[in-house]
Amino acid sequence: MIKVNFNKKQTENTFQSGLAPKGVSTIYTAFTKAFQNEEALSPSVIIKVVVNFTLILLFPLGLKFYEIHEIKKLTKIKDKETLVLNENKTKLSNLKQELENYAYLENEHKEFASKRDFFKKISGDRLIIPRTIDSIQDQIPKDVWLNDMNISLSGESKKVKLSGFSFKEASVNQFASSLKDILDKETIFVDTKDIKEGDINSVIKIQFDLKGELF
């Protein structure tokens, strides 16, 4: 019976044909010769075997370490980009909140200003009448009497109408002239009428109507 070792021939042909890596081929050749007693394992051969074996092991390890390094590098870049993105989102959210607060405060300020102007106008109109009356009382001569006083406040128009009498026309004119501090002198108008009172000892009473507009 004849036995044929096909595996051995295939292995020898594979390494001898150069299909296997150089390092692996060298290790195989060295160990084959040693075990076949063709050549003893010399120190140089052992070193060569160890070096090639080490290189064979280091190559995939180096690739693995490089892969891990690149993955860590990409992960670090991604984490940094994520951190920057989150910071930008936070800043954008804070800016949006500040804009909403500003808009709210602006509306509050406008509403407050509107109420302030409204109450200021009301207060101003309410104070005009007593101040006008006080000014007229301070300027009226002793020999001039008032029968009627009308102060009209309508929008921008502030009109004053006075009716009274005196026995001296000069006193009426003096009174009208003294009101130029509170009335626009261009709008002051005085209409007088002489009225005779009594039959024997008649006295002339000067009736007047005075009109004007407040400043």
C-alpha cells in the first residue's frame, strides 16, 4: 500500500512558490531544516526567526492601535462639535429669552407712558381752572366787580369769558391789561357798555364782557 501526503506537498509548494508572506516563509524554512537535521538552529537563525515572527505579530497590532487612535480622534472631534453645538443652542435660547423680556418691558413702558400722559393731562386740566381763578382774583382791581366767569377747556382750546362792571372805564382797561400774564394778549377782547343808573343823581355804570384764550 502506497501513502501519499498531499497536505505536505501542498504546504511545501505554497511556501516555496512565494505565495506565503516572506516572514512566515523564513520561519517555516528555518524550522523545517532544523527538524530535518539539515541545519542546526544557529543563534543568527533564531534571531531572524524571532524578528520575523515579531514583525508578523506587530503588523496587525499596529493596524489595530492606529484604528483605535483614529476612532478616538474622530470621537473627540465629534464630542467637541457636539459641545459647541449645545453651547450655541444655549446662547440662542438665552438670546431668545432676552428678546422676549425686552419686548415685554417695552410694552410695559409704552403702557405706563400712555397712562402717565393720560393722568398728566387730566391733572393738568384740573389744575388749570383753579390756577386761572387765583390769577384773576389777584389781578382784579378793587373797583371792578365780576358777575360771571366761564372757563372752557376743549382740546387745545382754553377759553376764558368774564362779565362784570365798574364805574371807571380806566379800571376796566387796567384789569384787561393785567390779564396778559395768563391770557394771550392777541386774543383779549373787551366789549363795554355804559349803563345810566338813577334819575336825579345818575351814575354811569360800565358793563363789560372780556374774552381771551389761556396760554
